[in-house]
Amino acid sequence: MLSVYLVALDLAPMRHQALFDHVMSNGLRDWLDSQATAREEAKRRNLQILMIGMGIAVAAAVAVMGFMPDQAEYGFVVGAVIGAIAWGVANLPVQAMSKQIKVRANEELGAALGLRYQLDGVPGGDFELATRMGLLPSSPDQANYSDFWEGTFGASEGTLHEAHLQEYQGEGKNRRLVTVFQGVVMGYQFSRPFTSTTLVRQDMGLFNGLFSLG
């Protein structure tokens, strides 16, 4: 993810390495080393919870099959549900540690670039303008915004963040959440006005070439 932002900032490959070395030597490497024990503890808890949970899942499945021998399939269902819950709970410590490392690394990178980083936030005026223009759904059923960057990109002041927008489609049993947009939203304030017009068209796959002829 970091490399994507670096490319967006139009940094040369050699400068990527120099920036990485600067951030790591400026305290990030020491901090990461200090988290080694916490990372191992998170992995240990993950394995411990997973083993206990799977044991409970197997025991529950066997118990259901014993009490309901004619409906053994219910035992498999109960075991699968408990196993899925155990898997999710077991991954919580690892996810929390990964989130902590991601935030700290991005904050350090942002500081080196003169940018401010936040993991979560609220979209600003640029996002609202895109919805009014019909470029993005104005009222998705579910919306997730993350990785907010703010500051000077090159010679322009702007913001950048990720958005994942979903809407329900279908009826009855076929009703499900569908991703209608997932990507980066950027807004810039340029120092000079634009006299040209940029036309944004919907991606038509193999038919893009036909529309370009029009």
C-alpha cells in the first residue's frame, strides 16, 4: 500500500529507497524491533485461541451427533459455526498488532513527506462534489473510508483517501451487497485555472474502443 502512495506522489525509484532508509533510521526500525515480543505474543494467543476453539467445535459436533444420530448433519453445522467464530476471535490479536504497525509506519512516512496521515476519517468536500456530479454513489448502503492523507502533493494542496462503497442488489434470497466503487479519491487545489474539459466515462470493458471512435 505504501508503494502505491509513493507512485502517486511521483517519486523516483531511487528516492523511494532513500526515503525508506531515512524513515527506518529515524526511529521506526527501533520501534519495530521493540514490538517483536508483542508480535510473538499475538501469534501465540492466535494459536492458543484457535486450538481451544477448534477443540470445542469438534466436541460440540460429536455431542450433537450423539444426541441426534438421525440428523448428523446438524452436528457438522454446529461444529462449522463454532469453528468460524473461533477463527475470527483468534485473529483479533494479530489484526490489532498489524493495524498498530500500519498506522505507525504510515505516520512516520507521512511526516517525512510533510503529510498528515489518519487511518480513519470523514470524506471532505471533494468527495461530496464527486457524488453530486454522479461520479460516485450518493447514498450507498454501506461505506468504508480509510487511509486519509492530507498536505502538499508536489506543488498542490490536497487530500487523498480510500473508499469502499457497497449497495444491496437483488430481491429475496438473491439480495446481496455488491461493491459499486472501491478505490482512491483525490482532490487538489491547483494554483492556476483550467481551460479544458476532462470527460469521464463509465468503463465499458471491450467496448471502450468503440466509444473512443465517436
